[in-house]
Amino acid sequence: MFKKFQDNYCTVDTRTLGLFRIYFGLLLLTNLLDRAGGFDLISFYSNEGVLPNHFALFRPPANGFWSLLLGFSSPNEVRVALTVVGIVYALYTVGWQTKWMQVLALVFYASLNFRFLLIQHGGNVVMNIVLVWTLFLPVGARFSVDSVLKSLRGPPEKTPEVLNARPWVASVPAVHLGFAFFCICLNFAFIYLFNTVHKGGPAWMDGSAVHYVLWQNRMATTLDGWVRMHEPFWLSPLLTWGTLFAEGTMVLCILSPWKQRWLRTWAFVTCWGLHGGIATLSTLGPFSYSMMAFGVLMIQGADFDFLRKKLHRASLVRVVRADLKDPLQNFGMRVLARMDLLRHFTIEQGAKLEVIEKGGKPATGLAAWAQLVNGLPMGILAAWLFLVPLVADFLRGTAMAVGRWYLERGERAVVPAEGMLHRRVRVALQTAIPGVVLVAVLSQLSMENRAVPASLKLRTRPDFLTDIIEYLQIPQGWSMFAPDVPREDTLMVIDAVLADGTRIDLLTERPPDFEAPLHGPYFMNQHWCEMHARMRGWQMHWRNFRDYLVRIPKLKGWGPEKQVVSLEVWQVTATSPLPGSTEWTNLRKEKLFDLNI
């Protein structure tokens, strides 16, 4: 029984973990750009913005509040800090010193969330959850700089026969057995379960839920803006009930001990189809993309074998000749052989580097480099760079400089095999620590979700379990658009008067529009979506927000005649169009505060 549990729920292909790391690393980088892009870096992460760090420290917005970014005040200081964060995310993506980068990525992402926790969102929480659970998984075992460097240790392969045989492949573990993989699967199964059972409102039952989501101006995308104006009668019921079906079946696909080869592949397809579709229509921050990161973990070894056969292209098969007696060329061929995952290249001894096509036509110089890159997985995205003057020379020069630096360091000793005691201690820690976190997560699921029967709800628990949830920011209340979807949309309108008499909305830099719902979508990012929706209930932060608004002209370099003389902050709300209509109703406005608050 225990062996079957391990095989079904604790085993994951190391190629899956490597692909996950690349995808999630790119997600971390794009999320950082989204957070720090344009004026948002100043607005949300510096003392010139909405929440100065001294106020956050004086009145913490949540229990367990902490952030490394609280030590950075000015915009330039924050830029330096976020540059470091970006470097860590990039190193995580390529898999250099991966285990350390996993720890730092978790610390830095949590620091970003905590620095401006007021707009905490389900997507941020899912990102934290993924970072916490995968911290215990060897995501750098494949497709990483670490894995290449590890396989390069020891005496170099000096003959074409050895290079073409790829003997190092057999030394790489094909699968990883770890309790943390079961933990992340169980956590996401509960996410889908509660997001399904909590959707019991009228709009979910009658099929109109997606219609009302389409009319949320704050989170609508460009495609959404077109779809809702041409919405056929069958679209909302199809997508509404399809969402319920997809979320419900995901639980079965993730946890079923039978037919895993097909169910987990179907889980990947369902996850990417569901959340990819949501992302095209709604701006939900990283929520959709972080859920899709879990979908990547559903890919299995058989899927990789299938894909390798499909992605192998006879047209890209090449013979690569190089002088293997030259240390630099030999090193280059060793690295190439390790990156040639689709087996497009056969290496031969030659007098110089050249790539031979099927017809026998040789390519040398930068053209040869372009062909080598083109034959690698996803290489077509970068091969063209080797055809661009100066850029190609720079890339080739950089690669050769790195190769010389590596060779000058001398041969590295092969890492000794792990001892029995070391292995037992490692496995014990990799089981015990995720086990404790899982207990905290299960207790939180019981306490936060209303669908849990009263007999199963916890009332108390040890404080250290609460600390795990709060300090890692992994709450477990799952009710996205539940029990029902909102039937209204809201927006802040800033009515400011400048010194020269101009009336302007400081957020849009256009005249105040008190009929804004009629002119949506607004094309906001997640930060501003939440700011506009939550400001009414943030009375304790109204003064901070007022001060931020008054600073905007100075921060943007406007002259003395463009400074704020007076301002009023209004909340404009309207009722969404009914199914079959495109007309907003019940447009109204409510004053929140003014300059004299």
C-alpha cells in the first residue's frame, strides 16, 4: 500500500520539474515587470507612494507582517532592490545554484507581497504556495546550468563515439520521489474543490456568471471588450457550466490513483485551457498563470517521450565537425551534446568547427553557430541573433570567454555518491518539514472554507501552525467569484483642481469622468484593480492615498502651475448590463474624502 502511494502521488519526472522551473521563473520575471513597470514602482513600493514604509511598520496591515523591502525608501533605492530581485529570478530560471535561488525567490516574492499587502490577491497567494511546496523539490535536476555543470565534472569526453553515446544521461535520476509533490497536488486539489463547491449562487446555476464577469470593467481585457459587445445567448451558459465542470473534474484528475497516464495529461490540458481562457478575458494578476504552473507539474515522462519524437525534425539533423583535440572546441562540443535534447546533431572529428547539412553543404563561422542554436529546443527563437552583425560577434565572444574561464579553472572532481546516513537524514527532512507545513495548510483549509462541515472545522490549533500560514502568506480560503459573481462595477474618480484652474483626474491625467463605467474597459493591472475596488473600505489609508495624490504632480515633474489646490475622491458605481443587453444602469457616485480629511 505504501509503495503504491509513493508511486501514484509522490513520484514526478525530473524533466517535468525542470520545465516547471523555466516556466515559473519566466512568470516571476514577468510579474516583477508588471509590478515595477512605469509609475507603479513609485506608487506601491516607495515612500513617495501610497503606503510609506514607516506607516506600514507603525500599523502593520496583517499578522506576521515582514518584508525586506521595508529597508528601501526612495524610488532609486527600490529600483536597486528590485534589480537584485530580477537577477535572482533570472538565475532561478536558468537553474544556477538552484537550491539557493529557490530560497531567495520565495523570500523576495513574499517581500514584494508584504511591502504592499493591501492589494493581496488570490494570484499572489497561489504564487506563494507554489514557491513553498517546490522549495522541497529538485527543480534544477534537469534543463539547468547546474545539471550541465554537474555532468561536466571529471575527465572530458575526447572522442566522437563517447560524445554521441551521451553516457551522462544514465547518471541523471529519471524521477524524483518526494512527499512535497503529494503535498502540492493535494493543496491544488483542495483549491479546485472549494472553488467549485462554493459557486452556488444564482448566476452560476442559471449560466449567467461569465456574462457578468465580462462586464467587470476593472479587469476586462481588449478581447473581453469585443466579446461582450457581440455575446451570443449560448456563450455565457457554455463557459459558466464548463468552468464548473472543469474545476470539478480537476480534483478527480489530480487525485485519482487509476489511469494517471491519461488523467494527469488531461489535467494539464484542462488547466491550461481553463486558465488560459480566463487570462485572455480577465486581468487577474498572476492567478491564471500560477495555476497553469501547477498544470505543468501534471506532465509525465511519457508526454516528454511523445513530444521528443514529434519535435525531432529531420530537416534539422546535422553533422558537426570540430577539432576535439583543441580544449576550447572540445568543451564546446561537450556542452552542445548535453543541450541537444532532440538528438539533431552527430559529432565528428574535424580540423575546425563546421556544420554539415544533409546535402553536404558546410557552414562555418557565425552561420555554423546559428545552425547549432537553431537545432536546440526552442532554438529558433534565438538562432536569428547569430545572423545580426555585431550582436552575433558579441554572443560568440561571450560564449568563448565563458568557455576559456571554465577551462582555466581546471578539472572538477566528480561529486561523490551520497552516503546512506546523509540520504536518510535528507529524506527525513524532506518529509518532515513539508509534513508540518501540510498540517498547517489542512488546518487552515478547515478554518477558512465555509463548505467544510461544522464537525470538521477546527476552532483552535498550536500557534506555530498559525505562524506558518501568516509568515509565508499562504491562506487557504478559496471562493473565486463565489458564491456569486458581482453584478456591479466600481471605479475611483479623482476630481482635482490645479493651480492654473485645470480640473484633472490625477490617475488618468484626463478630465474627471463620472460616467466612466459607460466607457469601459479600463485596462488596469491587478494592483489598480484592487485599489479601485477596495478604497471605500480603507478609511485608515485615506490620508496616505490623499498625500500620494498631492505628490503626483511633483513626482511627474509638472511645473508650479500644475500643483494640486484641491481634490475630491469619488467612487462611481454602476449596475452591469443584464444578459442580452449592453446598457449599464443605476449609475451613481459617492464622495469618499477630500483634501481636508
